[in-house]
Amino acid sequence: MPLKTPNALLHGTLDALILKTLAGGPLHGYAIATFIEETSGETVVVEEGSLYPALYRMERRGWLEAEWGTSELGRRAKLYRLTYDGRAQLAAETATWRRFSAGVSKILLAR
């Protein structure tokens, strides 16, 4: 049986990771991906093909707002920030993740 890559495990958690990243303040897409990768010790790599559809979906759901601004390099960039509903969603996803990971840990560490 082949081992799952870390990116296969990312499925279903990307929204929570993006929401948590933006809890620190507005960022553009590349900065979001970089923060996730660096903070995870390069364990979680977010590809553009996953990141931008997630950002657009979360914006449609009202969890994020976006506006054009300037990146740290002085380039025009779309900056994303959490909305009130996004903060509520982050709290819900964090609680769900804690319950899920505790359950998985019990199973994997049993015996």
C-alpha cells in the first residue's frame, strides 16, 4: 500500500489553514502559501491550483473579503482578510479539528 503524501492529507484542512493564517492580518495569496509552508516546516505545500480556488470559494461564502492593494515588494496584489463570519468559521473548524485529531491519535497510539 503506498504511503500518502503530506499534500494528500491536506485535503479538507486547507480552509482552516487559510483562515488561521489570515487571523494574523490581511495577506495576498503568495504570502498565505509561504506562511503555511514555512510555519509547517515545509511539511505542507500549498499549490496555486488549490490555493486560489479555495480563496475564491471562501470569499463567495463570506468568510473572506478581498481588495486590491500593494504587496511588500510594491506590486499590485489582491489582499484577503477575515470577516466576522470567517472568524466564526475558524473557531468551528478548529474545534472540529481538535476532536478529530484527538480521536485519530487515540487509535494510532493504542496498544
